[in-house]
Amino acid sequence: MKPGVLRHIAISIAALSLTSCGLFGADDPVQIASIGPLMTAPNPLNGPLSPPNAALLMASAQGLVSIDADGQTDVGLAERWTVTTDGRSYIFRIREAEWNDGKKVTAQDVARLLTLYIAPTSRHPQRANFGDVESIRAMTDQVIEIRLKRPQSHLLELLAHPSMSLPMRGRGWGPLDARRGNGRIMLVPQPDPLAEDPEAARDAAENPAGWVELRGVTAAVAVARFKEGSVDGVFGGRAQDFPVYVGSRIARNRLVIDTAPGLFGLAVVNANGFLGIDRNRDAVSMAIDRARVIGAFGLDEWTPQASLRLSQKLRNSDAAPLLPAWVELSQNERRARAATIVAAYQSGGRDIPPLRIALPAGPGSRILFAWIAADLRAVGLRAQRVAMTDAADLLLIDEVAPADDPIWAFRRLSCGGRISCNPEADARIKAAETSADPEDRARRIAEAEAIMVGYAAWIPLATPLRWSIIAPRLTGVRANNRGEHPLNRLITAPT
């Protein structure tokens, strides 16, 4: 941890001054504090999931496939699957399972739910990523087919996303059963319905050593509880909460940083006035010293980023993500060029109101804003911090990529939402999505990338920051590229 991080912000750490009193024993339920609100019956159809709600769904209503401790795709409700030779049909055989009201889980149930997720009017957070799906149908009570318009190599990764969990009217199938009460949720292993000894399976499920108690709390409460020894793990940490960990002085070897690809930066949401001109938006981007802004958090694993596209390569191309021309300049040269552009705009007597930057609540956002505002001030621009729901000029987007697909970032920043966009680039992305020729798809993505970099409505800052704190007991938790840690895999099974 670099020194001096706490100089950038004054936060109260009185609640973090508790003395560690030792964690629960090996035969006690695992205690988890996840940062954010926790609902008793979250539903992906209502929009994005908080970290506690995502963790609850992944544990109690796992999707067709799941994420393992390394962030890789693993079995879920589907015990196996095949892909046809043309790459257009994925056929899943679902396991023998029951909803927690005792009714059998059927392929018809799953098909209906997945169809609702990807419906044109759905509010599901991943709906836009399933445009290649042609149909979803139950072939038998235990076999379901997802038919695609064209081959999609990232379908399994998308299906493993937490929001693709399968709750049915508040019920789950497992692998853990959610028992709710007193502001927390106890997750208990579901007995295997096919076990040779059903009674022994039920007894094993009732062993508290395999239970997980989940609570949704604020970052300060989560970290304080870990420090005092009343929880085994803290999950759901993001950039806005990271100074809470720093102030706690919990040992660095308890911290897990996920190196997850995705988007962390400022999107232009009001392309009027000063921000209505391409070169002016580019000036804002070049004015920000990313290495200094991200370095203020003192975390070597958090990587500054100046490209729009993620690191994934395009088809048959070793080309790195396209960078703006100014990356070859020193930071002083960038600042001088940005200041010249700002001064030229103002030379005609035009005023530039403070740029309203929407950031989430939290001490990390105060650090982020302070450094960005200082960089903008150095080139003649003023900044004002506003809430995420307020009218803004620039909006922070902080999202982990659900799949290793280079088109995801372009789709996320395309037209149709709150973000300012370029229709020409959008048309190329849509053409790439409908192209059956991989070479043509790659070419159209590259063309869209060049247009969007020139349009400069996306100001990348870094990779997303996801952090957790874990006790030695959680032997199954390790950093991964999805930023998710399944609650049914917290402890490595003895060999």
C-alpha cells in the first residue's frame, strides 16, 4: 500500500477501531457481510442487482451454468450440455431439482423464465447481450435448447452471469436454500434428491459447518465487523468504498483484488455547449492524469486505462485496442494542448459552466472527484460533483464485462440510453452483431472503434476495481476475472 492515501480524504474510522476477537470456529456457519442492500427475494427482471442480491441469487437460484472460484464457467442447474456442429444450438440437460416449495424444476419453467429475461420490453440488465438468441424451447421436461441466429462463442459466459440466475416467483432450487429472518439470510445446502442415502444427505445439509449467513450492510459496517471478528468475509467492495478498507488497517494479506476487465470511466451524457464538440470532449479526456488519479488509491493492482475496447483481440488480428493520438504525449504536453482548446472555445466570449460529474456516494468518489477536478482546473475547466441520479454532464460507469467479447463495451456505450453516442458507430456495431462472417464482424468492430475514439464521448479511466476481505477460513476464495465469489464455494472441500 503506498503511503499518504489517507491524506486525500478525512473519514471517520471510529467504528473501525475495534480489536479483533477471533473468527468463528470451523463448525460454525460462515458469516458474510456484502456491501449494499439485500432483498429477501431479488429478481433480475427489476434491473441491476446489488452485490448482496447477486450473491444470494447465485447461491439459491443458480443459472443453467455457474461461475466457479476461478471465475470460469461450471455446471449449474444444467448438469451437462452439448453444442451442435454449426455452433447455433446449445442443448442443456437439467439436473433433478426441486423449487424450495417442493415442486419439480422443469425445462418448461426455465424456458419461460429465460424468454422473459430477453424479451424486448424486459428490464433485465443483460437483455441487450442476448440479441443472437433465436428461440428458447423445452425439448423434454429435462432438456432445453437455446437456438442462435449465428454462432456465439460467449453464450456460456453470459449464462453464468449472476443476473441469469433462475428464481421462480421468489423460489429457488439451490444449490443452497435461503432461510430468511432477522435482517439476514441463512443459506443451507439443499439435500441431493438422488443421494443413495437420503437421510444421510439431509443430516449433512443440516450441519451448520456448511451454512452461510449473508447480510447486506454498508462498507463501514462490513469492514468493522470483519475487524472485530464477527464476520469471515466482506464482499462487494468497489472504488467508492476502498478508503474504508485503508482506514481499517486490516492486514494486506486479507485483501483480495479481482483483476476484472470492464468499463470504469466517465460517459458524456450531455453533449451540449462545450461538450457538444468532439475536440472539446477529447480535451477533457487528455486533461486527466489517469496514473495520478488511480495512484491516489495506493493500489498497484488497479490499472489505469485509456482505451475504449478491452484487451480482447479481434478476429485474426494482433492489433491492440485503439488509443487516442494524444497518448504519445507527456502529461504536461496533454495539459497544454487541452488548455489551448479550452481557451480557443472561450475566446469568442462563450462561458463554460462547471462540468457536472455524477459519482456514487462514498469516500473513494470524493478522492476520485478531487483529483479529476484538479486536472480539469489546470486546463481552465470547473467541475461540480453530483449524485448518480441528478442531471449531469459526465456519468461514471463502473461495470465488469460479463464475457470476453470485444463487442460488449461498444454495445454498452451504444445509442438508446442515457449516454451520448455516434449513430454512425452505432450502425457499425449493429451490423457487426448481425454478421455471420467473423472477418466481417471484426472489421466492423474496428471501424466502430475508430469512430468512437474520435467522437470521444467515453473517457476511460481504469479497469473496474472489485475487492474483498477474507479470513483464513475461506480457503476457496481467490481473485478472478469476473469479480464474483460464489457463496457455495467459499471453503475448499477436503481432499
